[in-house]
Amino acid sequence: MVDLSHCYLHKLGDTERALLAELRGRVPSLVAKARETSEDAKTADRLTIWGVDLEKDCEASDIILLKYIRAEELNLDKAADRIVETLVFRADCKIDGLRDAVLPDCYQGHDVISGLDVEGRPVMISRFGQMDLEKVFGDIEAFVRYRAKLMEEAMSKISFKKGEPEELTQVHDYSGVPLIFQTSQVKDAVSAVTKVFADHYPETKGKTIFVNFPTAFAKLFKAFSIFIPERTLKKFQILGENDHAQLFETIPADKVPVGLGGMHREGALAGPCQVVQVRARCTEEVALLRAEGPCTLDWELRVCYWDISYELWFVADGASPELVQKSDGLVQATEGVVSGQYTAKAAGELRCHFINNGICSRGDFLESGLGSALRLKLLDVTAQRSAAGRHRQMSKEMHKMFSFEEALGAGGAGMAGMAKQQFFLGLTDCACNNKRMPGEPEPRTVRLSQSALSIEGSSCNMCVA
């Protein structure tokens, strides 16, 4: 396997630097060749890839040139040919205009491009469960343009600056997908998208996470993984419906939509979330926030999986604990975000007791709530009165066919020649990968956010865990 670790702008090796310089020298002739090949390219004012003019000698164009060099494993001639093909494709298909195009109704509401993962990569989440399969996959050209538009929007979030993230994190949610989903329409549409992404979006996948993935097909994926290059395999993660803690290790909980067990939604309180584990038959007491004087506390929490109960207490200095709120029985994951407000009359500390009453029965652990998320906002009472409107803010179950190039890193190095090998990945939940001793209950996860502290018009973030 070719070592590509020094084929990045911020850590170029001598060989890679020489290759970049040579390809840079070829760019004018490559652009000229693209214009000769395509009438649309000939009449275009400039030819760009993801908004970057390759003829301009800058960090952004160098980063893109290096993507093509990596994708062709340092073969400069192949990289050059591929660049010409991409320039012609983008001109002929008017790709630069896709970002501003309006999608038909059948393509709307399934995807979210929002926020960054823990490594700073833009996050794109696609959920397939509510799609009208005939409408979405029936028109192959429309389907390709739909997926290409999403990629263009996501790539626009990348800075193309030296040393900064160059790839995307993608989440594919398969919950709610029909058990029978194998049609020629789906196969043809997915194959078309696979080829486009493999040819014209090289080195764009930083990490792809499959959530709510079927257990049986997770095992199938594992069996096929022996044929996948290690560099590519590292980019994939398969999670089941109860693997929220692992998902949050890659994408902060406040960037994960509520439908996937996160806190992201319109009108949510600002501030990142943290993760706390609550084991079976245990109660976790968490000190949330220290209030230095009278203030109003806004809080939010949610259960990620199954159910859990909680109690919120405020302990004023020198006084007995005061119960702020207690859950009415078990809070279910299906309830989504629960919120409330408390006005403290004096300095003190807000605390939460998370209670997991999971039990063992016939050797099987019955879960009673994988987790909760809690975020708080502390507002000075006077400031709150004067600013009442202050901001508070996606085998054969699904039977979706993936070629190795799409499902395993379309356009990535080492994938050429594997594109014709296809297999099916099913789509719903997946076995939990946590390792536990026999009879040991599974831990639960509780997410707590940082608090936004706002006093007399100024603001800062405080960690509450």
C-alpha cells in the first residue's frame, strides 16, 4: 500500500512536494484541455472545483490538487486526467449552480448539514426512513443532482486552509426504512451516484457512520472488511440504536438532531453537551452549576435510549436542598427534550440525580434508560427583565445497494478495481459493540451540557460537568 501520510499540504514530504509542483505546472494545460473537450467549459468564465479556481496558486487549490494525487496513489498522469474529467463534468452538468438550486419536495427534509464533529469536519446527516422511494429513486438524473447538491453544500463548509480539516463526516440513519427495499430503481440510482462521487469527489470522506444498522448486516460488513484497505476501513463506524455514547464521541450531542438522540433543534439552549454514564441500579449525582447570586436557571434534558428518572435540586449556601423538579415516573426516550426553569433566590448549586433502576431477569439485562442530556442557562435576573426576548435557542432489510466505492469511501485511494464488486448492506439497528462480562449490566449514558452564563449583558461559557 502506498504511504499517503505526507501527501497533505501541512506535512508534505519531499517526494509529494515535487509531485505537487509538477501538477501545479500542468494546471494551465489541463484547464485548456477541458475547454477543448466541452463547449460549456469553453464558454465558462472560469473552471472551478468546489468554488476554487485551480489556476490560482494558493493553499486552497494546492489542497485540491493533493486530493487528486492521493486518490490516484501518487500517479501524476492519472491525477491529471481525472482533474480534466472533473472540470468537464462540472461545466457540462452546471454543478457550480447546484448549491442555489431548489429541490423538489420529495427530496426535502431528509438531510441536515450543520455543525462540526470533534475534529472540526463539517457534518452531513441523511435519514432514509421517510423517503418516498419511487419518487426519490425513480428519476436517476434528479437523484444524482440531489445528492451532488448536498455534497456541494457540505464541501462549501470546508475552509481549504493549510492544516484544517479537508473532509466530511457523514451519518446515514436507517431507522424506519422498509424491510423490502431491493428494486432496480434503487440499484440504478445508487450505482449512478457511486460513479459520480468516485470520479469527481475524491478524498472527501473523513468518516461515515451508519446508525440504526441491522445486527445481521453489521456482521456481514465485518466479514467483508477483510477485503477493505485499512486506510479506508478506519473511516467507517457501524452503530446500533443504543450506541449514542459512541456517536457523541465523534459528533457533539448538541450537533446531533433530536431524532437521533441528540439535542440539536430549533430554539435549543446554546452550549455543548457532555456525557455521564449511569449504571444499572445506580443513582448519579451531578453538580451542574454554581450560582453566585439570585438568578434564573433554564434547563433541558432528554433520555437517549429507553427510560430513566431524574430529580433536580438546588442547594443554597447554608440551607437545606430544595427540590426543583422531579420526573413523573420514568422519562421515555420517545419524549425527546424535556425543559424547565427555576429562579434561585440566593447563591448556591444546582444538582441533578439521575436514577437508573435497571434490573436483571432470566440472565438478561432490562435497560431502563441509556442516557439523558441536560443543558442549562444561567441568566442574571435584572438582565433578564430588561431583555425578555433573549435568544434561547439520517443482505436486505433496506436492501440498498452500495458498491465498495460508495459505501467504503467513494473516490478514496485503493478503491479502483473494486467498484464492480457489490454487496448489500441492510439498514436498521445494530448490535451493541460494548464489551461486558457475563451478567454485567450495560452502563447508561447521560449527557450534560455546558452552561451559558450571561450577567449584565456579557456572556461566557462554563463547564457544568
